[in-house]
Amino acid sequence: MPKPNNAPQGRKSLLDNRVGSILMALACGLAAWLIVTIYIDPQSSITIRDVPINYANSATTYTNQGLDIVERPAVTGVTVKVEGNITNIGKMTSSDIMVYPNYSGVSGAGKVTLRLQARVTNTTDYSGNIKCTVEAPYDTIDVMFDEVSEKTVPITVDASAVSIADGYMLNKTAAVPAEITLRGPTSELDQISQVVAPVVNEDALADTTTTPTTLEMRDENGNTITPQYTTMDSDSANVTLTIYQVRELPLEVDFIGVPNGFDTSSLHYTLSQQKLRVAGPARTVSALESLTVTDFDLAREFELGRDYQRLIELPASVVSLDGVTNVTLSFDTSEMASTTLNISNIRLINVPSNYDMEILSSLVSGVELYGPQEEIEELSADSVVAQIDCQSISLTVGQQTIPVTIQIPSSTRIFATGSYTVQCEVTAK
């Protein structure tokens, strides 16, 4: 039986340990890789994803031909392989690279397959020999080109669906902006007849309002169309709907050139239209009780058996809904009479304190008067006054021809027609 070996064993090295051997091998391999990468063969490659496509680069290649891109793929980003010194490109990101189509093959309208190219744009941080390649499947893209032009059209407001409160009306509409510029293929622009701002409201309107609305492109038949490539410089507009109140108001005549105290109700007259339908801002129309025609100067215009055309005077912003702008004024003179008198009763009033006045004329001759027949028959010259109101005239020293007004103190229904003057001597005090 052999004797056991009790001799002491020597110390084991790191290489005698299996795990240690593996770690040592990995370290040597990494060191060798670093040496080769950095000193012997430093060229390597990285992959950068989601690099956006820059369609504006060299765009003059097709814009100089009157073309523009009307359709392009919905690719958000592509993958780029970058080759170069690994110590140089190792920290590169998508912002350091530009991917762009090669437009050299574009020669006219239509769909063109373009090859994507890539290059380093951040040459400050990443210089030297760096190669960029766009990888499949998006190393080419299909892009549609077409002749593109512009046209500017007015915005048409469509208020057919607007509800208006009773007693009110839609007077006018206005859009801001008032016109819109369309840009797209000529073939599509030719199909667009108008740009419409349709307005819809829930509550009946009784006041002017402004509302935003989305614009629509429509064809010549009024159908809404959605061209594939045409764009507008704005897709909305603010539309103002001007709402007017509607009322029917009586027409009245204002008489001027009448004696003091004259009763205009004694004049039996008619208008060819007694009432008028008008519309305007509620604050204006609601305050009106009647509408007037242009003033009628009884002293200068009245003649027996004659009719008169008078304009209807409407306040600012008020419009006639009946399309009537003037009416005929007629007098019933069946119970009227006239007389002609020479008036010797000439009176001065409101003489300035720094003047003296002497009436040189003894008579105002041929004064024609009108009124009810029974009163005219009893009227005498002594009942009529030729009055000079110095406040209404400009006085100068010397002889002066001065107009007079005819007053009939004894009657509120008689008036004079025509213009009359007297000669006076004016002296300064």
C-alpha cells in the first residue's frame, strides 16, 4: 500500500483559475481591438435613425421650371449609415446630418422617383472623410410635381342658414379678410369657382354680430370641393352680420316760409305714399316716430293746382325697403281762395341799438294771399303786416333794399306767397 504524499503544494497563479483566464482573455481582446481601431484601422460605421428629409435643399431645380411638390410620402425620418473614424463619428446625432432628395431627374409635371442623399452639416465638430448613405427601404421616394400658380378670390359669405329675429333683417355681410389667395396646381385652381364662408347660428339674431367661420372651396355649381393639393393662405375668416330693425313709419311734411302762428294742419294735402317700410340700426329706428320729406317752402313754392315731387329724408344708416326715395305732394285747394293786396302797414322789429332806420317805401304792392275762402273774402289790407326783422339781415349804412315777411295777425290759416322788399335808409348813431 503506497504512502500518502504529504508534501506541501505550491501557490496557484491567476492563469490556473478558469474565471480568471476568461477575464484575462477578454481584456486582451479589448486591448487588441482598441489598438487596431485607433492605430491600425480606425475606420468604422454607425447607424443614425429618424433623420428628417429636407425638401427645400436645391429646390430651385424644380421651381425654376414653374413646378412645385404637390404630393410627397408621409415619411417622418430615414435611417443613415455613417462611415468614418470611429473616434470622430461616435457622438454624431440626426441633427448633424441632412437628408435631401436629388432633383436632377425632375423635368416636368408628374410622379418622379427621387434618390435620397445624405451629408454631414455639422462640419465644425465632424470634419474629415465621413461618408453618409441613406439605407433601404427609404433610400428612394416617389414625389408628385405639377405646375403651380396662385389666384386671389373674394370671400363670399353664405348666410342662408342664419336665423333672424322677428322684426329684424340681415342688411349686409362682411368677411375679414375680404379675399383669399389660393395656391396649387393650375388644373385644381380652375375647378374652384368661389371661396365661401358659411355662417350658422343657433339663436335668432336681433343685433349685429361677428363670428368666426371655416372657409370652403366650391365649384361653379356651388358644391363644396376638397382639392388634393391646393392650399389657402388662411382657412378661416371673421364674418360680421349687420342686423337692422324693420319698422313701418308715417311720412310727414315740414312747412317753412309760413307766417308766425300759422296752423299747418289747415293745409289739406296728401302724399302719394303715406307710410314707408324702413330698416336701420335698432338704436336709430326704434327712436323714430315718423319720417319727413324735404322741407316745403309755402311762401316760395305754393301754386294752385300744382303737384310737387319731394325727396324722403332718411336718417344716416336707415334704408327704404319699399324702394321709394321720393313722393308726390298734392294740395286740396277746392275750398281755398286767393286775393292780392297792397300793404301799407310796414313794421320794423329788432333794430340794432347802433343804427337808425327809416322806411322809404310807402307800400308793399301786389301781395298775393291764400287761405280758406270765407276768410279771404273778409280780409283787408289793414289786417296784413309787412314785417322787417333786422336780426335776419345784414345792415349797412345808406339806402338798402330789405326783404319783408308778410304776417296776418288776425288769422292762423292765411299765408302769402312770393317775395317782397322795401327801400330803407340806414344811418349809424
